[in-house]
Amino acid sequence: MSQVYKGVQFIPGQDDFIPDSHVYVIGDPASGDISLVDAGLTGKGAYKAASITKLGIGPEDVKRVIMTHTHLDHIGCLAELQKTFPGAELWVHELEADLLEKGDDRAVYGMDMFKGMCQMQFSLAPDAFRFKVDRKLEGGETLEIGNMVWEVIHIPGHSMGGIALYEPVGKVLIPGDVVYADYAIGRFDLFGANPAQLKDSLDRLSKLDVDILLPGHNQIVKGVPAGYIRKTTKMWEPYLV
Ligand SMILES: [Zn+2]
Ligand SMILES: [Zn+2]
């Protein structure tokens, strides 16, 4: 757990045989209006809840969980966090929110083979990923939360309802699994993925002025070199058709 920017705390994922996504805790701690960005893999909720509590954030301060997308490594422990933070709303892009509400878990598992394996490994019930979504995002929203302003950008391609959150003052970008450090991008072979859309999404992110890159996995980067996302996109362009 560390502060990466005023009002942005970083809880690193604890990867297992499947990756566990990072969680970002956003909002001025004094505001009593805290948001969690993503949850993590099934079974990885307890240490995250403990980290958040250690910051002095009470259960009633966590007002919402915003999902960058609903893959298992991001939404797997959502129900665990909801037990600790029962008042937290769930905000998801509408394209994946509609699936969650129907209990359609194709976007969670990404592929059938993986679904069977995970259900067995984690003893998951068939309807483990049916959730009520409190706010369906479309992209283009400006969220005034926790004494900060975050822009929502729809960036499909890795998943159909992927979003990025962007804070223009600190030039902070939370892109989920669309772009990582080390010139890596998210995979584009799972359910709902689309390489051409991923290219368009990367182009959209390339236009942002980014100083702090906070991806869903692996390294976070402070002092992102100018043109980093553009350069990454160029490298991957031949595959994104
Ligand atoms: Zn993902
Ligand atoms: Zn992920």
C-alpha cells in the first residue's frame, strides 16, 4: 500500500497461479467519499480490505467500487469486499453491467475452458457473478468524487466494456488491462475482445497527457515518458487488425 499521488493509493495485486489485479483507492481521505477501482481475484479480498482499513478509511467511507472491466482477476473478490464495505455501490460500463445483471458470466471468465477450471479451483457457484449494478457508465462522464475530478473513457478491445479513469490535474491514468508498463498491452483473444477496437482505444489514450500510469497489473509508472502510449500502440499496430 502506498500513495502514488494526492488522493490515490495503490494496493498491489498478489498474483497466484492466476493474476490478481491491483486496487487503486481514490479520493481525498478527509472527504469520506472514497472509491475503489477494481477488486481483484477470488480469495484476494481480505488483505485488500485490511489495507484499506489501515489507512483509516471506515466501512462507511467507501462509497463505490468502479470496475475498469469485469474479468475474473478484477471482479473475483468483489463479493468479499462488499462484505466489508456493504454501502459501496457498483459502477460498471453498461456493456458489461448488462451481462452481470443477467448472470451472464462470459465476460468474467473470457473463455469456456477457463470457466470450468476456475469454478473447480475456487468452488464457485454457477451464479457467482450475478451482481446488481448501481450506475452504468457509458464513457464521457466527468465524475466529481472524493474532492477530485475523474474522466471516464470507454476503451473497448481488451473487453467490450473496458473503461479508463483519467485525472487531468495530476495527469493520472488508470487504464485497466488496456496498456501496461514495458510497452505491453492487454490480450485481445477473450470473449468480447476486438483487436481493431483495441487499436482505436489505444489511439484515444495516446492523445492524453499522462504522467502517472496505473495499470491493472505489474509495474506502475511515475514520470511516464512523453509519447509512451503512442509508441506502444505503434509497436503493436501490425497485430491489431
Ligand atoms: Zn482483463
Ligand atoms: Zn487483469
